[in-house]
Amino acid sequence: MPLREKLDTDLKNAMRAKDELRKLVIRSLLSSMNYAEIAKQKKLDDAGIIEVIGKEIKQRKESIEAYAAGHRQDLV
């Protein structure tokens, strides 16, 4: 099963289970994937999707480090 289909299925399951955190994360990933597709002007394959997910993970880690260094535990 392609990764995009898996994410779509996981989103539907999260919505059925009323799992707000999982739903928020998957929607965020799908949004980032759509922006990447618009920028590249083509559909992403699984490797491209994994690249987008890696960027999102890196961005979140950097944000956590920045907020932790700034003593903003409420935002971490």
C-alpha cells in the first residue's frame, strides 16, 4: 500500500476513534505533503513523502530545543 493511502486510512481511523492528537499530526503531514507537491509541481512518490516527514520531524525537534533553551516549558 502506498504511503499516501496509508496516511489517508490512518486519518480516517483517527477521526473514527476521536483521537485528536493523531488526527492533528496526520493532517499536518498531509498539508506539508501538498505544499511540497505544489512546489515541485508533481505528485510525490514514497521517497518524497518520507523526505517531507523527515523535514517535519527535524523542524519539530529544532522548535523543542529552541523553546527549552528559552525556558518556555509551556511551549515545549
